Amino acid sequence: MYRRTTLLAALVAFGSSALVACGPSSVQPKNSSSDRAQAATSAAGSATPAFGGAASFAMLAGTAVTCTDSTVIGDVGVSPGTSIAQTSCPVTGTINAGDSIAAAAQADFAVAYAAFQALPCTQTLTTLDGLTLAPGVYCFDAAVTSTGGVLTLDGPPAGTWIFKVGTLGTGALTGTNFSVITPAGTPPPCDSVFWWVAEGATLTDSSFTGTILAGAASTVTRGAFGGNVLAMTAVTVTGTALTGCGLGGVGGGQPSCTGKDGKDGKNEDCACRPSDREDDGKDGSSKDSDHGAKCGHHDGPKDRDHGHDDQRGAGHD
């Protein structure tokens, strides 16, 4: 009994001295600015979720793809549906209608969708119009609509902006004459902006940048679109110049590529997969990944400025 009492007294004394040594100033309040900054750095930096096989798809749908009077640079796919309707819509890339490549891409998209949904918010917003935002994860509880609005993204070349629409369960993204720009008035790098949407996205006459991850059907009408449209259901593009954004440098996803047979990457000597990233993480010269250069591997987010052209060359020659 004496020894227990002595041990208890010693523990109390140690705890008291620890509190005195640390002091109340060392205790950060919950959800402090430092917490938010740390969350933004983690969620909007190297922890950006991977896209895997969906990385090269400019348009990826679950039920159907409809493209009319448009141009598309990037792969186009649908799964488990099989419908891809093209009317005056040239595609610079591979077209995968209900095949194994589209199925794998859709599965990887579902994983990425869930991962983006789980990212903690840096800040909750109610509008996009007239804002100038630093890199971070910005959330909307429900739907967000912009008519004639301008969103300015101001940050370093390696910065990442993630927007989550409908975090409480429902909400769509709607933009008409909506623009996404940098302070210089030019579009930001397309692989630096991501739009997670609980429901669908509808963009009309907009100058839009970023990858849309939509839980429902998405439509782009006229305007210009620099990025990818990935949807759980249908994707419809009309009168739009859509330039897909290869996401090989973001989260480890890789683009599709052309095999020796000149077709769609099914050749085993040039089948791009996330697991094929070269050992040295550089230019595909690793002896353990001799096809890395063919498939357009890159260092990571720092290669954004030149990664798009390299990846398209690997996938769409």
C-alpha cells in the first residue's frame, strides 16, 4: 500500500511539472489557423488523390457519352454503359466503349471520387463570384451557381485548388459565362484544379479549367474547357473545345499509350498502369521500367508546365 501511494504521488508530481513546462500557450485551439493551413497543405499538395487508369480520359461516363459539334483532346470512355455518340466531334485519343480499359478507368474514378469526398475542408464558401483564392480545399454545403462570375486562383505553380460542391449530400455546380483565371488573366494549369460535385455539373458559355468529378450527369455547352469531365452517369458536350488534362503527374495516375500495334495501349509492351511508375521517379530510364518513357511518366506535380504535351504525345500519336 505504501509503494502504491508513493507511485501515485510521483505520477501527480510529474504531470504537474509537465503542464508547467509546456504552459498554456503551447496548446493550439481546435480548428486554429495553423490546423487549417496544415490541412490545406496535406489535402491540396502531395496528398491529392490518384486517378489511376482514369488519368488520361478527357471524358469518362458511366452510362453514355454524347459529343456534338465539338473537339476533344484526350481519351473518351464509358462503362458499364456502351453508348458513345459522336456528331461532328473529332477525338484526338482512344475511344473505349464498355471495354475492359473503360471499366478499369471507371473503377479508378470511383476510388478517386471517394478520396476527394473525404478530404477535409480548408474553408466553407457560399459563392465563387469575384473571389481570389490561394491553394486549398474549398467547400460548399449545397449547390453553387455562377452567372457571369470570375474566380481568380492566385498561388505558386505547384499549388492545388480543390472545390467540393454539396458536402452535405446534395448539390450541383452550375456556371454560365463563368471564368476561372489567374491574376494574369490566363487559365491556371488544368491539373492544379479539381471540382468534386455531389450531383452534376452544367457549364454554359464558360471558360472553365479543372477536372470535374461528378456524382451525376454533366453537361458542357459551348465555351472552352481545359480539363476532364468524369461522371458516374452521362457526359454531354456540345459546341465545345475540350482539351483534356493528363493527370499522370498528380497522385500517380498514368495516361494511356499506343502499343506496337498502333492501337489503344493493349499491347503488353506499352500498357500504362500506375504500378509501372519508374523506380527513380524521373524519365522512364529505370532498368526496371523500360517502357516508362513510352508512356509519358513524369516527376510529379512540378512537371505540370510541360507534362500535358508529353502525355498526349505518348497516348495520342
